Amino acid sequence: MEDVSFKNFTETQVSSICIFHSPAFKRDRFFTKGGVLPISITQITRIIFFFDNIIWSDEAKFTKNGVFTRHNSHYWSDYNVHPFRERNFQESWQCNAYCAIRNDGVVALEFYQDNLNGERYLNILRNFEINYLDNLPLADYRNIYHQHDGAPPHNGYLINNHLQNLFYDQWIANNGPHL
């Protein structure tokens, strides 16, 4: 069984148990020296539907051939002992997608051809701001948190600056204000 860590939190008469189930769990990354989560239990209880107010986002790459692993392929032949796999590189294509979801709906979906870089990600965030956040009621906007993973394009100075201006301290990332 994998390592399961338990940690009791008590803050302003709110008591809860936080369970982390991960073999590579790094305690020092999520806890301060006082043993309190950076996003505190009082913040979670203050916002009744905390996880419904997180905008979860990620990118994915789709190709014509999908994922192919050579070591899982087996060839049998009576004549050719050195088989080869024919590939049509001129007919190959790829499509990249960025998706952001909140609560139970897709709030942003963008397709782009080339790999993601800082400039492209900044443009995606700006389009997202215009198309979704500008139409959001102010009461909802104040409770929104934006989450993205630690991909290199997410860690640029311009990206962090834009997220700080857009979400203040309410964005979650590897180098964000909450970790």
C-alpha cells in the first residue's frame, strides 16, 4: 500500500483531517512550518463551494497516429526476419488543445497548431479573459481561483504578471502565490 499521510488542522474552531495519498508526496511543498495549508481551512469554509470556483486548465496534443510504443508490437513472418513499420510522415498531422473547466462546464476551449510557448499561452489567457471572465458576475469573479500545471510556458514572467493582475492572489501554480 502506498504512503498515506494524515495531518490535523485546527484554525478558528474549524477542525478537519487532510489525507494525501501519493508515493511522491513532498510535505515541505504544501505545508508551512506551522503546519497550515497555504490555502487555509477557513478560506475553504468561507467559500462554501470552494472547488466549484476553481478553473481547472490543461493542454493536450492529438495526432493522427495516436500513441505508438514499438516495444509492444510483435511481428511474425516466415520470410522476412527484419520487419519494418511503414509510416506516412507526409500525411501526419497534430492538433493541440487548451481546455479550462469550472464547476460542471467547459469555460474555454482553444485549438492551435504549433507547440505551446509563453506568447501563445498569454494570448490564450487574454482570449479567455475577454470571452469568459468579462461576462462573469462580480460576486462570482471575486471567488474564482485559476489553476494550471507546471509546464514551462506557464512559468514565464509575463504569464505570472498577467495572472497576478487578473486573479490577484487567487491563482494556483508551481510558482504561484499559494505554493
